[in-house]
Amino acid sequence: MQKIGDSTNTADAAGEFTEGAPAAGVPATLVKAKWLNAIQRELCGLVLGAGISLNASDDGQVLKAVKALLSAALVGATTTAAGLLRIATQPEVDDGTNNNSAVTPATLKARLAAVLVGATTTAAGLLRIATQPEVDDGTNNNSAVTPATLKARLAAVLVGATTTAAGLLRIATQPEVDDGTNNNSAVTPATLKARLAAVLVGATEQVAGLIRIATTDIMSAGIDNSAAVTVARLRFGFYFLPAINGCIIFPVWLGGFVIQWGTNGHTVSGVQTVSLPTAFPRGVFGAFGGTVAAVTPQGTAYGATYTQISTYSAAGYNVFWIALGY
């Protein structure tokens, strides 16, 4: 681009036009063909550079060329190419889906103020880092624990367990469980099971150990030597009725022997039958008896069934009887 001063020495010191000063002998600036041709070439080059053919009857070609060149150069920006961007509205910033507009500091500030709120137990948000005293205290629910503060806290609380204080325990090895002297490790179900299997063996006549409780059938059979009889089983089936008319019933494992006794008072002479204190379960051996008086015997036991005893006596005497059965 030429200035007028490039083609004539009548320009001022800045190379620009001047009206001149005739009184002072300063000529006005002469317009030379060289400068006019340079300006013409610049303008024609602008029109042709925009892809527009020169038209002598169109005085608006320079403006059209400028618009065409700007339209070609000033394209919208994309994620891969620089270009023009309009300023996004606040709703567009809040929505977050428009990818063809620019966020300003003001719209960014408004958006951040809306989303960067404090975190709660029900909503995500911002958290500050908790101090070590806050981590140790354990009551602050509005700050974040870091690996360093967590490590310090765990080191303070996760100490080894003792007989007087809760703490951490390692798992004992099987030899330690078998030895039984280590007091600083934990027994697991598996190592306990293995240890119990080694020590809780069945009892014999020579070795102490586990023994099951005998059932009534085992006790009655009397041949099992690997089961224990309890106090309740020893008394099983034993019955004692301590009365004037009473009985003793021995356990079934002693044969179920039954002894019954009583006194039968005779108001008239002859045989008198009364019920036994209890029925004989399986059979009757017999009965015997006599008059209860310091006189010649007047009565006797006449006989017994499963459920009754009969005595014979003169009137006015009591006959004491004993019946045996099983």
C-alpha cells in the first residue's frame, strides 16, 4: 500500500496530503498517476480476491468483496476448529447441552453457585478436609477424611487386644492352638474343631473321655459298656407308696419286682376282697398274711389277683397281708 508521499515530494513530512501555503512558498500536494494506479490496483485486488469479476457499472463491488471475505473467514467455532462464538444465555449455561456458544465469567459464577453446594448425607456436594482433631473426635459430619488423617486415627485405636482391653488379634496357628500357651491370638472354628477332635475322645475303662447317656432300653438290656446311667435313669421305674396300704415297685432294669402290703378289716366273718394299692403290671407270685392281734390267728390271706387281695377272718379282726408280683 502506497502513501502519497511515495510518489511526490509535495506531501508533508508524514507522507500525507497538504493544501500547501502559497504565501510561504509551500506547494499543495500533487496527485500523481503512480499513486492513483496503486490505489486502483489495491481496490481491484480486493474485489478479485473475493472471487468477484470487475464490473465498471457496479460501484458497490468493494463492499461486496469485504462482506464476502469476512463471511468466508469468520466461521463458527467447533471442537476442532477456531471460529466465532456467541455468548450463551444463562438458561443455556444452566442446561449444559449447547456446544456452540461461550460461557462468560458472570454466567459461570451463577452456575457454580447453584451446583457447588455443601455435601450432605443425602446429596453430593463440596466438602472441606477435616482436621486431625476432628477425625479423632468423630462427631463432625461435614468434612472429608484423608488417607493421612485416617492412618493416624487407625494407628491410635487399632491396638493389640489384651485380657483387659479390646483390640486386634491375629489368627492362631494350629500348633499354637494345640499347645495352649499363646494368649495373644484368636482360635478359629477350624482350629478349634481340630483341637477338640484330638482331645475329646470316647471314654474307656482306661482312658477318660466323652461318654453318651444310656437310654432306658440300653440300661434295661444291661450289656452296653459305653454309655453312662444318669441319676434319673437309675430311679426310672422305681415307685414307693409309704402308706398303711402301700407298695414298692422296683425299676424294670431290676426285674420290675413289686411288693404290696396292707390291712383288711373284717366286720363280718368270711372272705373279704379289696383293691390292691396298685395293679401288678405283668404277674402275681402270691400273697400271705395273718390276724393283727395277740391271740391265736383268726385270719389269713386268701389269694390275690392282678388288682385285688382277698383275706379270710372271723368278725372283728384285721388281717395284715403282703402280696408279691412283677
